[in-house]
Amino acid sequence: MAAIPRTLGAIVTAPLTWIARAIDPPLRWWQRLTGLNGMAAVFLLPNLAIFGVFVLFPLVLNVVYSMTAGTNILLGDRSFVGLDQYQRLLTCEDYTQAITCREDMFWTAAGNTFFFVVLQVSMMILVSTITALILNRNIRGRGFFRAVFFFPVLLSPVVVGLIWRWILQRQGLLNLIMVNLGMEPEVWLNDRAYAFTATIGVSVWAHMGFYTLILLAGLQAIPKDLYEAAEMDGTPPARVFWRITLPLLGPNLAVVLVLALIRGVQIFDEVYVLTGGGPGTSTLYLTQYIYEVGFASILRNPGLAAAASILMGLVLVVLTLVQLGLSRRNEQRGSRQ
């Protein structure tokens, strides 16, 4: 019986062994010719090729599109206009009043995105921190609750949007519960304030598990000796949190802050399924504006959408640089200690 698994293993590994023997001579020759650095280039080349085809080339193409005009998709059918698309987006009499801008929908989406990011990221950090602190305690069923809070992260954003749309729509579950309790139903997704609040709440619910996991890892990395010493000194719990937990959790909070900011700026999937950007333009965010202008509108303008995506990309680059700066500063601080 033991011979059968060995035979199957030999059959499975035989092609791999043949391929390894076939490529071994040229790899040895290349290593003798270029050294270890040359071998590193060989193994990096497939990744660089994939990066170039699927990241770098689309980025360059997007920049080219942003300097053209017209409704056609093919570059040969589009006219070169230089920076006119950027000028169209950035021309405003009063940047605080979207209606005074040449492309007022862009600034409406930018304003909605700004307020969404500020409120959603603040709520995300607060809820994730509280949840991580609770799950870090020695409570009954801790593993189960950790899995429950992380479960929404595994769901597709479209599924998240559909679930909450079924809950919040006029004939949805929430209104059914309210009617059974003798309350008047609400039009949650048809009211501007309710719809905007719903997008924030749904986004927090869907993604807080990921950030909670990051903060929970940071909490578990804090030495227990510090808490034991504080307990022996009779330090109040609030003082322990502000003097020990929060400072040592700072690097994780910085990572969560930047990742949540980037995710908030890119919000699209669940909001598009949940509200479609409505009612009106109350939940129209930048990514949906780019999608609408570039693909969904009757008078589509891929050049304008590309310019808007470049501007949004610059914001994300700034946020990424902030994350790298914070990480580097935390590493230097840790090395000094």
C-alpha cells in the first residue's frame, strides 16, 4: 500500500523535475556571466513584466487620455487638447460653492467625498479601537466574537450593498420591525441625510473588522509587564490607557488611519449598489463620478474622467507618502529606544 502514494508522487513531480533540469544549465550560465545580481534580475523580470502590462501601461495610457477630448474610445479618433480637461475641472469662481464651478458635479462629488472621509474615518478608528480593546480582554467566546466582527470583511462589496439595501429600503426589514413596534416607517434611502449617514454606517460595518485586526495585533504586542507594573502601582484604568496603551498603539493607529483614508477616498462598490449616488447627488462620490462620466453617461467624456482619476490618484499618492513618512519616523523612534 505504501508503494502507491510513492508512485503517485513520482508521477506528479516528474514534469517539475524535468523542467528544473531543463532550465538549470542556462541559469548556471547566466549566473556565471552576471553574478548574483543578474540572477535577481531574472527572477524579478516576470513580476516587472506583469507590473508594466497591468499597472504602468494603463497609468501612462490614462495620462494620455486625460489630454484628449471627444466621446470615442480609440485614441486615433480623439483630438489632443493638452491640459484643457484639467482646466475644466479646476475652474471655479468660488471653490466652496460647487455651483460656481465649470464642472460642478466634480466638485459636488469632491465635497461629498471629503465629508464622507472625515466622518467615516473618524468613526472607523473609534469603533475599531473600542472593538479591539474589548476583544483583547479575556472574555468568554472571544474567538467566536473575533470571527463575527471579521466576517463582513470577507463579503463582496456588492453583497454588502445588497444586504443593507434590503434592510433599509421602503419595504425592507428595518421598516418592518418599526411597523411591528407601532412606529412610522421611514424612507431611509430617499432622504439625503439618512442616505449619507447610511453610506458611512455600512462602510464602517463592512471594513471595521480588518482595522480591528490590525489594532488587536498591536495590543497583543504590548508587553504585559507594563500592565502588571501599573496594576501594582494602583494606576487607574483610564490613566493606563492614555499613558501606556495609546502611545504604544500609535504605530498601528497610524497605519489604520492612512489605510482608512485611502479606502475612504476610493469608496464606490457598496455605495453604488446601496444608493446609486442618490437621492440627487447626496451620495455621489469621486469614484462614481469618474465612472459615470467615463462610461455610463450618454455624452461620455473619457478624457475628463481620466483627468479626474489622475487628480484623485495624486491625493492617494500624498496619503501613501504620509504613511511611509509615519512608518519611517516610528522605526527611527523605535531604534533610538
